Amino acid sequence: KAGVTQTPRYLIKTRGQQVTLSCSPISGHRSVSWYQQTPGQGLQFLFEYFSETQRNKGNFPGRFSGRQFSNSRSEMNVSTLELGDSALYLCASSPGDRTDTQYFGPGTRLTVL
Amino acid sequence: GQQLNQSPQSMFIQEGEDVSMNCTSSSIFNTWLWYKQEPGEGPVLLIALYKAGELTSNGRLTAQFGITRKDSFLNISASIPSDVGIYFCAGGLYNNNDMRFGAGTRLTVKP
């Protein structure tokens, strides 16, 4: 089975712009979670989607949003980018019954200038 | 939310040595997971634990789910240079899709 894929792998944006990141889960997985990873804060949970519905949300401002499509692919969007949004954004998929067993993609490295 | 305390933060060891790292929490979890992350890549799942007291091995790696459900440890035996990376623990609850991660243990193995 192919693993979790994320596109793009690298992205450079400027403050105030918006960005959309994409994640394709492992075939058959219905849950997709998004995380932000920074050296200072570690892995921080953003949100989780299951069957096109957001099931859980972390403590991030409303500038961070996401959605999931009927084929389980997910996108996350960050609007009005800030310098502090520079991070590795990781997507993880799981079958959905037990989202604890999560498999991560390679991440999208976002740099905000 | 609850935080996980992972220690040590970093380790510098000689090839062939055994390694031990652990995670503790102030709250109980139903699941403990251990991941390894290499530069430029996402974390890779190493071991998943679902029952208190469970001891599971994956090659030279062994992890245990603490009896109190508030801790877990990971051992690596006879380390090799390719063990280099950052090891993360993660705790989760059934029906709660918000996994909590430790800050990671950075492992360096000297040949």
C-alpha cells in the first residue's frame, strides 16, 4: 500500500498570504489528522477529519482551517500568514476506528518570509 | 490538555550500547505509541501499545505500556548508526482523536 502523501513538500510564502496544503491518506483510511511541528513547540495537534467531518480540533486560531473530501483526501488552509506559522505541517492517517494508530506523511515545510 | 514528559531530551551513545527512554503523563492513556523521525521526514510508527502492562518488541526495539497507564518506555538494544534520529512518544484515548506527543529524544550514535 502506498503511504501517506503530502503536497507540496516545500513552500515559501510571505506574510499576509494564504496557503493550502494537501494530504492523501493511506488507501482505506478514513481519518486524517493535521499537526504543526516546530523546534520550540514540538508536535501540536491542529484538527482531525473523519468522513468529511471535523471530529476534533486543537487550540489554533481560526486562520487555520481544513476540510476532507469524499475520497478521504484532506486539505488544510492557513490564511493571513504570520512569521510564526513557519513550520513542518504533518498529516497523519488512520483507519478511523482507532485514530491512535496514526501513520504520518513526510510533511510540508512552510517558510513564511 | 495533558502534556507528556519525555526524557532524556538527548542522548549521545557509542555504537553497540543499549538505550532507554521514557514518557510520563499526569493523566492516563489507553494507547501509547512510539515514533522515530529522521531529518526532513515525517515520524514513522515503531511500536503501538494498547494494554496496560503490554510489552512489545520490534526487532531491537522493545516498548512497554506502564501498569499505571501514565507512562511508557522504549529500549533499543545494541544500537547502530542508523538508529540516529528523534524518538517521540504519543499517548491517546479511545474515542478521543487528539493525540499528545512528547517533546522527543534526540539520539546520536557514534560509530
